[in-house]
Amino acid sequence: MAGTDSSREDLAAAAGPAIVLVEPQLGENIGACARAMLNCGLTDLRLVRPRDGWPNPKAEAMASGATAVLERARVYDTTAEACADLSYVLATTARTRDMKKPALTPRAAAGELRARIGSGQGTGVLFGPERAGLVNEDVTLADAVLSVPLNPAFSSLNLAQAVLLIGYEWYQAGDATPASALMDESSPPATVATREFFLARLEALLEEAGFFYPEHIGPTMKRNLRTLFTRAGMSDQEVQTLHGVLRALSEGPRRRTRTD
């Protein structure tokens, strides 16, 4: 369907969620995603280890004019780096995960994203590789999972379809943005980078204490801990308090001097 009106470029979207493509395989798919994004007024494209490198001329050919999205695209070595400045992240998945995370439909996710952006939070949506989707280590970074309710006998979507479907719900929710902020503005939600720094410190202390035993279930225990703390939706102040807890536990009891 054709329908571009270049005289209305002023209507290009303002703030919207970042679209994070993790290990996309084909340049053509990245270009199709860029086109889908601009259809819905989204412009923040982040790429994690694109298989065929970046920039990719095949992406530009497939973008059908959405070159502004491709020109602004940023490339990262890890998913955590791509999400570091974000406070609220959704992971798209069609599979049941052994993690207790809130699960949203695209319509519910759109409202949640609108509300959080309205209160000043950085947000993003993770999409996995075309063949297998996101791995558990990437899903643990997310605050919630996003699943599309489709025909259970055939629910497979290609990458650009998934981006377009979620982007469309985001765009349509534009007039339904909740007016009230979700959190106390005096203590904004912690970003992924802030959470990851705390979790890395926690894991290091637990490793030193021999907590992850037996060794073969250590990765599962770490994933469960990350899911627990991510699900809590921690604020910056809460993370700082938890750092204080770790410091107190690692340093041991302090001797207090009595004054009469």
C-alpha cells in the first residue's frame, strides 16, 4: 500500500520506544523493520551484533525510503549495552519461559509504554534473531515479556511483521496515554545499566561465598535472581539502598562507640 505524504514530515513521531534487534541475520530484514518503524513513527533503531555487519546496502534497498531510521541506527556488542540507558524493557517471545515475569499483549504493552514515556522513562522492545528468537540471558534483562495472541497452530511471524504489529499498537494508543505518572518522580526507575551493575556485584559476592552450588545449576540460579530483581521494578534510590546492604554484609558488623 502506497501512502507517503512528504509534506507532512513534521508529523514524524516524537519520543517512542527503542526497537532493539538482537543478532538480526539479513540486511533485508533490518530494512523491512526500519520501514515498519517509520510507518508507526518510531525512529530509534538499535542493532546487537548484526550477522552481516553494518551498514548494509541491502537494508537500505529494502527500507523503501525509511533511510532516516537506518542512518540513526546504533550498533552494540551486547544486549545489555543496547538497553543500558533504558528503564523499562519488553522482550518479545512466542515461547513459554521458565521465568516469572509479567506478560503483556501488544495492546497492553502500548499503553504501558505510553505511560512510562509520559513519566520520563526510557523504554525499549527486544526482538530476537529470525530463526530462534531471544535467548534466556536476553529475556532476563526485560521487565516483562510481550507475546502476540495468534492462531496457536501457526503463530510464527517474521521480524518485520512483529515490529509492525507492535509499532501499530503503539501508534494507535497515541490518544490513550494515561495522564498520571507511574512512579514517584523524586526517585526515577533504575536503568538497565544501573540494575546490571548491582546484579553483577551481587553475583560476585555470592560467588565468593560459594552460594552457586552445585556448579552446574549456577546459571539457572543467577537467572532466577535477575528475574526476581528485575520484576521488582526498582527505582534508583532502591538500588542505592541495596548497594548499601551489600556493603554492610561484605564489611561485617560495625563497632559502635557509646557516648554518655
